[in-house]
Amino acid sequence: MRNALTPDELDMVAKVTNEACDTLQCDAAMRPIIAARVLGFANRGERRYDALLAIALDKTTR
């Protein structure tokens, strides 16, 4: 398995998702979309909480 997440990292992904959903006041339909976005970036190597939160909130620069 390549670039697998540890239990602590998965916990961080959940916390980022929860914080983003709380901030955005998202509904049950939006939560899995945000979670998938965060998890996708975490699977590609991003491990910084602040960066993942910015990604979840779509506040990144392009």
C-alpha cells in the first residue's frame, strides 16, 4: 500500500472534515463530498491540518 494513512492521520482528516462542515454549515449531502476532497489530498501526501482545512473550505490559491 502506497502512502497509507495512519490512524492518527485518519483522525485528523475526520477533524478537518468536521470543522469545515461546521464552518460551512453543510448538510448531510455535502459532508461526504468534503470528506472525499480532504481524503484525496491526504492520500496524495498532504498532512498539514491548516492546509487540509483550507482545501476543504476551498480557500487555496490556484
